[in-house]
Amino acid sequence: MSDINNVKKLREATGAGFKDCNLAIKESNGDLDKAIEILRVKGISKASKKMSRDAKEGVVVVSGDETKTSIIEINCETDFVAKNEDFIKFVKELSELNNQKNSNLEELKSSKMNNGISVDENLVALIAKIGEKITIGKSKTIESMNGVNNFYLHTVVKDNVAKLAVLVSLETKEKSEAVKTFSKQLSMHIAASNPLALDSSQIDKDVIDKEQELVTEELKNSGKPEEIAKKISLGKMNKFKEENALLTQAWVMEPKKKVKDILQELAIADLKIREFYRIKIGE
């Protein structure tokens, strides 16, 4: 087989550029398997140089169904790459695998993709081909055998790939259209309002302490008497908790009501918000 045909075959097998393939064929004396190994080693070298750079762009991908749904974040350096066909193909397949692996990232990275190569090796090859740092970020799988899962995508790049995604899991035996509609609206609400927890008691203590520090510092410079400052501080902290806990947030579709009011109005005795998860690129 001529060198040019070998180069074509190597390009098809690896996705690497013509120049890199040509050099690898020459270095391997026409041995395709050896040439693939040479490119893989070079790919690792290229990839390692890029891993010190920032990857603040990317996408969020959702896979699954009403009983088991997963979300995964994949980061890159530029929005241009986030829309690249090879990148999109990789993240969509990765998302399906992630759902199978219940968001266990260690298992995911060693899993074989459709081409028979592991996720980690495919990631290295993609970094070498595209020329940007690409990393796997946050992920979450929600299972709900006694309820309904739903999701919402905002700023969709393609199909189930977006810049912001929310998973919601409701606990109930009822599977009516009203429940499904509420789950979709709730995921939209979470996308817009970004709650920190389901209720105020679940907000991370470090977040509460940091907010208290800011409020205390603000009031220290206000010149108000200590007793009045304490009352203002309490009011500000209560408002912070109310605005950042999902159940007490103003319902985006009807701001005069709170999320918990909408839940009560549905009048479904066993309906509860079990959990939610939100990922936005850049946050």
C-alpha cells in the first residue's frame, strides 16, 4: 500500500491532521498500528500542554428518561469548539454512557465508547485533534422509581446539548399531565432563580456564614445603634434564606405566590419535590 493510502487510512482511524499522519507513517515505516500508537503518544503530549489552560466554555448534556435522568458538564476553552461537530458527537455519546454509569466518573472515564476505545483515550485524541483543553466537569444522576423526573435546557446548542440544564425529581404515585407540567415548569423556575437548596435549613452553613459576615460588615459602617443593627441583620438574613430556598422563592410564572403555594394548589397529597440539580456553563 502506498504512503498516501496509508495516510488516508490513518486519518480516518484517528481524525488527526494530514501532516501528523504523514510524519507518523514515515516514522513507523508504513506500519499502521505503530503509526496509531505514535499519534496517541503525540496526542498525549499535545494534550498535557493544553491542560494548564483555562476551560470556561463548554456544554451541559442530559440523558435518560422519567425514572432515571443524568446530567453532565463538559468544558472547553472557546464557544467555537463547544459547537464543533466532533465535540458534540463526543459529548452526546459521553452523556449516554454517564447515565449508564450513574455519574460515577471513575467508571465513566475507563468505559469503552462505540469505537472500542476508553473515554479517557478518546478525550486525549479529541484534545489533540481540536487543539483545546477539554475536561469533564460536574455530573449527577437522579433515579425516581416512585415519581417523575423532568429536565429543562436553556440556550440549546443541539438536541440534548445546552449551556444551562436543570434536573428535577418529584415524588408521587400520580403520573397525571398536571404533575408532568409542574415538573417542567419547576425545572424552568430553577433555571431562572438558581435556588441553593430545597428549604432554608439545607442551605450550606459556609454560605450562610459568609452572607452573615457581609451583612455584619455592612451594618458596622452604618452608624446604627446595636439593637437596631441586630434587628436589621436578622431581617436581611431571613430574606436571604427565603430568596435562596426553592420552596420559599417567588414562583417565576406567578411572582405573588411562592413555590410551596403552587405545590399546595395542586392538591396532590403525596406530591413532594425530592431533589433538583442545576448546571450552568461559566458559573
